[in-house]
Amino acid sequence: MCKILLFAGTTEGRILAEYLQQCNRAEVFASIATEYGEALLKDHDGIRLLCGRLTVSEMEDLLQRECFDLVLDATHPYAVQVSENIKAACNQQGTPLLRILRESGADDNCILAENTREAVRFLQTTEGTVLLTTGSKELEEFTLLPNFKQRLYVRVLPAKESMEHCLQLGIPASHIIAMQGPFSEELNLAMLRQIGAKWLVSKNSGKNGGFLEKQRAAQKAGAGFLVIGRPTSEQGVALEEVKQILKEKFGLCSQSTKAEEKEGYFPFFISLTGKPVTVVGGGKIATRRVVTLLQFGADVTVICPEKTEQLQQLENKGSLKIITRRYQAGDCDGATFVVTATDDRSVNHQIYLECKQNGIPINVADCPEESDFYFPGIAKKNGLVIGVTASGMDHRLARLASEKARKMIEEICQEEKSDA
């Protein structure tokens, strides 16, 4: 049995908690600082929640008392002091620590500020309403802006302490947006237009933090996008690397993964002719899935705000139906199965939860653990079909096997034609 302490409260923390929940050799404690973080994990059976912020000494006492084999720091990228405290406590007690890093989202289509103070200085040179999505902790520095009571609209978590802090700093109640994410591109855009924002200020929170949805909304609203850079260059591992480390060093993997390694997946060939299939996403991966499904006669509906040229051509031919918007609850109703391949982890997870609740099989492109089935590599000719999967373990191996299967099926059909 491996005893693990997970500092969570983020999307990465939730994903790791869900993964560890399926590992029968893991005893998991999850430390949550806020009510929002607690809400993300409250339904995870078998995980012991420790709610409330911990000091360094309290962390050390916890580590000494429980004798953890590993600590996972999946706190927010901007929670620098918290990560420093976790590191100090682990060093003091000699407990192994893994810091989980979040992929950066910033690019050339934004204005970068090194820190909050620099962001305030920049805004002092501008005019117009500002939608501030950086939370309530650094809000006091933004009150240095002239006419901040008129210029600033702040979006914070709907927690009592956040609301009280905003009001104490003089932010009018009418300028406080107390909502819990995730926020879609459409919702961000609606907020920007509602308040007539000229600027949107965000932290570089990465894909899992809703960064892309803010960036796209700002572009569509014609608002400037000011991004506060991450405080430090961290050392750690990416989310997907953690599972491999847990397996190699601690012998942990989920029950579903163990079953896959032992037994693989049975190739259950069924007719898709006329069967309703919903595909969420309009990028390259979704397009490949759609093209394959159409080869087998499926009645495909695609839901996406933006689509590839190939999908547009298929729609023009009447080969499929495209609903040009982001996913909404209920979109999967009536589907034989669902494939989701958006670039938003939170949206993919939302679709997975809805399908799970309604008993609809689903393939989630970015999360094998949430998939009821794997989308195979296909080799098909003259009614002969070969499906290839590596059970989610090795995409490169599956691709190579698929390529060889296609060559093999061509050779078989050529030989059959020659014999005839």
C-alpha cells in the first residue's frame, strides 16, 4: 500500500484524484485550501479530504504523523508561497515530492506583464473598462488605478471571503462578478460585451485554467488581452508524466489500466449504418474520427464553434450535420455513442460525466481513463476490415501496426484479384 498526500484544488488535482481513486494500492489524502477546491473532490469516495490552509509547521506535523510515501503538489501555478511551503515541509521530513506543472497558454497575441505591479503600471497608460479575472488576492494593487471604481469589473469565486474583500477595497457591488468556472469562450465574450470592456486581464493559467477561452473571447470582442506572467520558472513534471512515474516507482496504475494491460480490448464489430453518432470538436483529431465513421455509414452530427475545411466540405456534400457552436448539456441525447475531441479538458470532462450519467458509451480523445472504448486504427478494403488498438498504452505502436495492417490488406486483396 502506497500512502499519498495530494495538494489539490485545481483541475490537475481533480484529474489526479480521479486516477488515484482507481488504484487499489493507494491510500490517498487530499489537502484542499478553499471551498471551491473541496467542491471539486467531495464526491470522490475513498479519498480523505483535509480542508483548510496549512502552515509549514502544520504540513510538517501532518507528514510526520502520517508517514506519506509521496507528496503531489498540484496547486495553482501562481500559488508560489504554498508550493514553497510544501517543498520546505517535504525537505524537512525527507518525503519525496512531485510538482505537477501546467502547460503555459501565452503566445504572441497578448501583452505580457512580468507581475501584478507591472500590469497596473501598463493599465495606468490606457483608458477603458477592464475585466479583471485574476482573482481577489492581488486585487488591492489594482485599486491604485485612477477611477478604479468605475474602470474595474472583477470576476471572483462566489465565496464569502472573496466578496467581502472586494467590498472592503471599495469595488462597487455592481462591478463584482461572483461566479465559479469553468467559463466558456461564449460566456467570456458575453461578459466583455455586457460591460463594454476594452481590456481583459488574466494570469497565464494555461489550457486547464481556461486561458484559451479568455484569449479567443478578447480577440472577438476587440479587447486587449493583458497577461500576468508566471512568478517563477518551476521545476516539475507534466500531468501525463505523473501516471508513468506512479507506475514505475510505486507500482500504481488504475484498475482500468491494469485490465487493459492484462486482457486488452475485445474487437466488437457492429454495424453503424444509420446509427446516430455525436462528435464534439472540429479540429484535426475530430475530423479524422468523422471521416472514419462516415466510411461505415454512421449518421454523424458534429458540434463545434470552428471547423476544418474538410468538415465544411463534408457538410456541403450533405454527408453530415454540423452545429456551429460550443457543446451544451443535452447535446449527446439519443446518440449511439459519443466521441469528444475538443482542446478543452474541462469540456471533455463535462461531456464524459453527462454520458456516464446517461449510459452513453464515449471515447475521450485526451483521456483514456474516461473512455469506454478506444477509437481504433482502421484498415478497410473490399469489405475486409481490420481494427487496431494498443489499449491506450502506446499510440506510436498502434500507428505502426495500423500502417502495416493497411499494407497487408492491400496485398491480400491484390492476391485475391490475381487468383480470380
